Amino acid sequence: SVHLKAATDTDLVMHRTGLVGALTLNASTETRASVTGGARISTSPGAGAFVSVEAIDGATLDTSMSAGDSLLADIVAALSDFSAMFSHMTLARNTSAFVLGHPTDPSLKTIDTTGLLTIQAQNTGLMTAEVTSDFVGVVENTASGDTSAYASDAILAAGGLALSATNDTTYEALGKQAENAVSGNTKAYVSDSTVTGGNGGVSVAALNTSTLTATSTRASFDVGLSGLTSSASIGTAYARNTLVGDTEAYVNADARVTVTSGDVMVTAERGATLTAEAEATAITDTGAVPGSFAVRLGGLLSENQVLGNVHASIEDNVVKTLTSGNILVDAVDSSQIDATSALSATTETETLSFSPTGITGGISVALNAIGWTLPNALLGGINL
């Protein structure tokens, strides 16, 4: 048996305590497992024979910032600008597992085994950031990169073929303005290759089950204890998730797939979960408040967008199962998205002391979209 494995395990953790400032964390990786350059792999017949080509990226990026929010000057400044505490993370990674044919003699077998041939690429891990504060906090998580598994211009003979590209990374953002922006393709394919399988069948599968959670945490402001003597404005808060990229599995027109028995399955599925929640703002007046005092709420937005194609195909091809088995081509988008937005203000004294100008509410908007870009007109006048 032969097992080729490339693995990247990135584990970066940063924590900071302090009222104001920025925290930035950037990571970039390339993980690749391949059979190329004319290399040929052959295993002896037997029950334990197999060939595996596997690339896995398991990144963990974790940042947090916390503040006591005790300095009046910083509190006042933060009311209209949440970025007094700012967390920004970027993750760029490409993960691939592939087998290529002989560069000068295309008639040579690249892989020859009586057991299972596995070609697998996987992106996994956790990207989480949080700013803990009653008043401030901007969190931006940005991730990009492709996950791909493929065979190209190769001759493969195996008891069965399991070729897969998967992405199951979790992204979390918590702050007054919280955003996850994730882009990249997930692809599994056989192109210009000849695949001969035994009784194990052939599977070509692309799967994206990423989880994106953005939470605009509750802003809490006690005007009675603030020392303010005039009106105050609280900025627009939001929770936003964007997932962009294609999920594709295919066998192209110049590939040939034949199995003795077992199924031939080409499947693509996007089963992402996006949750955006913007929590209500709490305005309290536990102390004395001037009669002329007024509070203006900037508004809340929770938004989820999923863009990109889900595609599975066998293109102008002849695929055979010689004795038994089914041929399945299936593309499914089972993504689940949920956006919740609640804008409110509450007082917590026995005697309400706000002046007639009182509390001015902004706009609360919750939006979900799969397959189309949300136009600014739907934001209801919210200024981001």
C-alpha cells in the first residue's frame, strides 16, 4: 500500500485586553499532495492493497479583544464609531490532491492497484474572532482559496476510486459590527483520463458544508451614568455573512470510466449554514438624565448571501458498469440561512426620565439571498 499525505495544521491565537486599538492576524498556506512528473505507483495484489493521495488543511485562527468600557471620553467617541476596537483576520489557502499522467508516454499507467484509490483534498478548521464590549467592536473575517481533487491525463487502474474535495470550515464573528466574507471553489473532477475500476465503483464528489455565524452583540448604554448633557448617536450595527464560490463535480468529455461492478457516482453538494443575528440595543437611565437629552439609534442589519454554482455532470461521455451497479449524477444546494434583526431601546428606572425628544429609532433589516446579490436599495436606507 502507498499513502501520500500533505497536512498543514496552523494554530494561531491572539488575545488582547484594552479599550481601544486594533488586532490583525494574517495567514496564508498552500497544501498539495500529488503524483506528477512521470511517477508511477503499483501495489502488489492482496487484501491490504490501496493507494491514497491526501491533502488536508486544518487551520485554527482565534482572536479576542475585551474592554471594561470605563473611560467616559472613549465611550462617547465610540457611540458613532464602533471601530475603536477592531479585529481583522485574513486566511488565504489553497488545498489540492491530484494525479497527472506521464508527460511523454500517455499510454503508461500512473496508478495500478487492486485496492481502493483515494484522492482527497480537504479544508477544515476554525476561524473565530470576538470583541467583548458594551459599546464598541468591529470584527472582520476574510477567507479565500480553493479546494480541489482531480485526475488529469492519467491512466488509473484500481479496485475502486474515491475522489473527493470537501470544505467544512467554521467561521465565527462577534462584535457590534461583525462580518464573515468567505470565497473559493470546491471542485472534484476527472479530465482526459482513463479509469478502470473493479468492484469498488467510482465516486467523484465535491462537498461544501462551511458554517458561517455572525453576531452583532447587544450594545448597552446607561445615559444616566454617562455624564452626557446633550444628545448622543449610536452607530449602525450589523451581522453579515457572504459565501461565494462554485461547488463542482464532473467527468469531462475526454475521460473514460469503466467499472466491473458497483456504482458510478458524480455528486456536488453545497450544504452551508449561515446565521446572522443583530441583537437589540439596550438604553438605560439608572441615574439622573437632563431634560434635553436624546438618543438616536443608527439601525441594525443582519444579512446572509450565498453566491456561486452547484454543478455535477458527465459530459458527452460513455460510462460503463459491466455487471451491476447504478450511475448517479446529482447536484444539490441544501444550504440553510437565517437572519434575525431586532432594534429596540429600553429604560430601566421606575420613573421614565427621557425628554419628549427621547429615543429615535433607526431601521432594522434582515435579509437572506441564495444565488443573487443583494442590492443596496434593499438595505432600507441603512448607511454602512
